[in-house]
Amino acid sequence: MKANNSLSPEELSSKLGKLFEEELKDIYWAEKALTSALPKMISKATSAELVQALEDHLAETEEQISRVEQVFQLLGKDPSAKKCEAMAGLIKEAEELMEESDEGVMRDAAIISAAQKVEHYEIASYGTLRSFAQTLGLEEAVSILDLTLEEEKNADLTLTEVAVTAVNLEAAGENEE
């Protein structure tokens, strides 16, 4: 374990160190994009539980952006973003689902579907970043990334709970017209 929790110049220039930095730029862009996408989902949701879950996650997302900035600082780098094509695609899909779904419970089900895809992407990203940080000996970054990873898992569980206890049941009762 490193005393100062930062990468040596040799480690930073290693292929894994560079990949870690690139993936960090990717998730930084993704989180920033979510701060614009989540309010749109919130405004179109009708379930009080779903609105609350999305509002809570928006607040967490803003904290997560600060944490990613902390990890950049540990690397001795200024935070910078690189467009995350995966997140851009997930957000576009969410927008299309919301447009194509009838207002109300069907749209809520679509929002949950889209939001869970986003959560699963974030879980994969933060899990990978955490593993890279661990391999690189960045124990402070591991702790920071682990906290965010747990928040993403909890957000996914909350969305599942909202879906199975209310929204999906109501949506299943609606008939095609």
C-alpha cells in the first residue's frame, strides 16, 4: 500500500493506470449527463415512490460527481470528461421509452426499466474502477469508489422494489386499446 495513495509516474503511465484514468473520464461524463437526464425522468413520473427514488438518486449522483473529482485529485489530475457513448445511448433510449409510453403507470414502468439499465451500467463501471484502483494500490480511491458502488446497488434495489410492489402490478392490469 502506498503511503500517499497516489500513483507513481511509472504506474500512472502503465497501461492499467491509463485505462483507469480513461474509465474515470467516462464515468465522470456519464454522471454529469445523468444530472440532466434524471430531472426529465422525475418530471414524467407519476408514482410518488418512483419520484422519491429518482430524486434521492439525483442527490446521490451530485455527490458521486464530487467523489469522482476526488479520485482525479488522487491521481494528481484535473477532472475531465470523455463522452460516454454507452450512457448517451441509455439516456437516448430512456427518452424514447418515455415518449412512446402512455402517461401514468406505463410510463413509470418504462422509466424504471430505463433507470435500471443505467444503474447496471454504473454498477459495472464502478466495480471495474474499484478493481483497477485496488490493483494499482490506490486504497483511498478504492474506498471512495466502493461507497459509490454500494449506492448504485442500493438505487437498483430501490427501483426493483418500486417496480414489483406497485408499478408493474398496476401496469399489468392495463389493457391495450
